[in-house]
Amino acid sequence: MFNKIIKLGQKKFNKSDHQDNNNTTSGNNVVRASRTTTAAVSSVSNGESQTTAPSPSQTPNHPMFTSTPILEVLPLLKDVSSSDRPLLFMKKAHMCSCHCDFSDTLIMPREKEIKRQTLLELVDFLHSSSGKVNETMQSELIRMVSANIFRCLPPAHHENTGAPPEGNDPEEEEPYLEPWWPHLQLVYELLLRYVVSSEIEPKTAKIFINHTFVSRLLDLFDSEDPREREYLKTVLHRIYGKFIFHRPFIRCSIYNIFYKFLYETERCIGIGELLEILGSVINGFTVPMREEHRLYLVKAILPLHKSKGISIYHQQLSYCVTQFVEKDYKLADTVIRGLLKYWPLTNCQKEVLFLGELEEVLDATEPSEFQQCVVPLFTQIGKCLNSAHFQVAERALFLWNNEHIVGLIAQNKDVIFPIIFEALERNMKGHWNQAVHGLSENVRRMFMEMDTELFEECEKQHPENEAKACELLEQREMTWKRLEEAASLAAN
């Protein structure tokens, strides 16, 4: 009886060892080394076992199966017969799943060069007209790509230094460059050639380029290496264009990354590249725009304006927002009110960015939509005109250099003149910057030429409005004094 128990235990032990070995050879999840909470993502090899054709690396009885790939010199694909080429291709792909140590240039120099030359050959093979790749070859190829690119990303800069993340300026940080980029670049190039190849049918490729694979690609946008993010942007854009059935999933995944950035991590690496992809996606939306796209504009895209690191991705964000307005002019009111909602109060550089984006949006705005938001819009513009930061005041005054905006203002001058006149008069009397003083005078003259009667009426009402403003200021000061007195009495 005791011997039976021992044998049974040995069987279970061997079975668990075999499972551990399988888990070790599967692709790594994309996580950060110092993160305490990471989302478990199933590996491509495990996730595809039910839908993909078995590759040689999945078949233990196959002669090329090894637990650890060995880098060795193999014959060139062009030197073997067409019947032997698929097997050699799979052997080369399986061999390239091996990782080289790039921590020291003196370590594994021969193996590094073998892998580099093999990857170059695979890229040329896919690019050539003779690059016929069957389903089993594709399986081994994507397995190799997954083994190389899906990895543990290094920790963020502030995680290494111990500094608080809010105290770091992302623009001042030097980007982390992957030491094994010479291999990684070729793997990305190979994946790109595979995706864009006309020989690869989408119906077959979707078995390997599935939702799990795309989701893990999106996770890699957290990489600090800008070269990798540029390749990821190109690859994902090509996948979106070729695999129509993945489009809703890719859009939703990008929006989910925005939600995570806004409400959890506040880590803006990769947001610019994702917005760049989204810009071309929005450009292809059909008109009238679906309600789903309008909802994501309000819930995911416009809230990106409230981030402290907006300067890194503002150009791409501004393009996306403007694309929405150009596609559907009825969204202009929604966009303008969204900008006003997230308008910065103390960050002058961010305010300059907002004014530039506002000009682009107004340039695509129709008069009917402009009328709906004219009062809150020019109330905010009036505050910018009186900003003590000369760049903010100057950028706001530059709006009157745009002919389309001047035309919109002329159509609504009865509402806009009284709002802006007070701000212009304050600039003429007391702004410290001479450039702002001169631009305010030019805008004031433009108003007078538009409608002399309305200008004179505003000029007459100006002393009365100033008196009311002074009275309100005095009332506010008296209220604060009473509050301070009440607080001191309560403390005593």
C-alpha cells in the first residue's frame, strides 16, 4: 500500500513539472517589474490552442521540437527546394524565439549575429513574391513574434528613482531605450510585413491576430522606447485597416486605455500614438455619425484635456477633436463647451494650447452652432484678454486675425461687443505689455468699423458697468471681512 502511494505521488509530481515547463516556455505577460497590481493576460500560445493548427513546436514528437531553441547556422531559404522550405522556415522561426543577453556586448556575439541574420532573412522572405506562408508556418511565426515582443517592461523613471510621479515632467525625462532593439526592430518589421502581405488572407490570419493578440499589442504602448511605440502605431493601424472584424474591439480598447489613464495611472506614455491612430480612424467615420462615436467623444476624448501632461499629446488630441467637428458640424457646440469645462485656471502654457485648439475648432464651426455657445465662449475669451500672462492675452487677441472667426463675430456682434468691450478697455488702460496694448487697440478699432452705433452705445455704458463692478468688488470685500470677524470671535 505504501509503495502505491509513493508511485501515485511521483506521477502527480511529474505531471506538475511538465505543466511548469509549459508555462515557462509560453509568452510573458506585459507587466511592469515594480507594479504591485497587474492584470493577468493569457498568453497567445495557450489562448490559441483550440483555434490554431498545431505547429511543430506544439508537437513533442516532431524532430525540431526542443524545450529551449538553440541558435545555429541553418541553410538559406533560397538554397533549399520549395518542398523543404516550409519546414526550414518554421525551424528558423522557432530558433528566433530564443532571447539573447544584451546586458553586455561581449556576451553571445555569435548568437546575436545569427539571430539578426535569420530575422533579416525571414523579413526578406515575407517581402518577396515567393513568400508563400501556409497556416502552420503562420502559427510558428506569430508564436515567435509573441515570444519576443510580449515581455516584462522596465519600471517607470519615477519608480526607479523613488520620486513621486506628479513631480516629474514627462517632457524632461530621457526615454528608456531597449538594449536589444537590433533584434526587436526586426521582429516588429517581420510582424508588419506579415500584416500587410497580400499573400496572407485575413480569414486565416485572424486565427492568430485575434483579440488577445491585439490586446497585448495595445499593452505595449506603455513602453518608454519611442521607436517601439512608432512601430506599434504602424502595425496596429495596418491591423485596423486589414481586419475589419477587429475594428470595434480596437476602438473600444483604445478608449479603455484613455479611461485607465484618466482615472487610474495618469501615465501618458503612448497616448499620443494612440490618438494618432484614432485621428485616421475618425477621418474614416461615415456621416451621419453614430451615437457610439459621439458618446466616446464626450466620455473619453474631451476629458483628456484635463491632464497635466497634455503638452505631450495635445497636437494629436487637437487633430482628433477637429476631425469630429469637420465630420459633423453639429458637434461644434459639444466640443466648445467641453473645452470650456476643462479650461485651465492656473496653467498659462496649457491655456495657450487651449486657445490654439479653440481657433481650429471655430474655423470649422457653422454659424448656427456658434450662436448656441457664444456667451460662455466669449466670457472666457474676455478673461483671457485680461490675463497678466502676455502670451495668453496675445494668443486670445490673435483670434481676430482669422477671417472666418471675424465673420462669425460680425454676425453676433450685438451679443459679443458688450462682453469683449469691457476687457479691451481694461487692457487699454492698465495692461503692462505693450504688444497686448497695441493688439487690443487694433481689435477695438475693428469693432468700431463694424458697427459705430453699437460701439458708441457700449462706450456710454462702460462707466456705468465699471461702477457696478466696483460695487460688487466692495460687497465681496465686506463679506470677507464679516467672515473673518465671525471666525475670530468663534476662535476666542
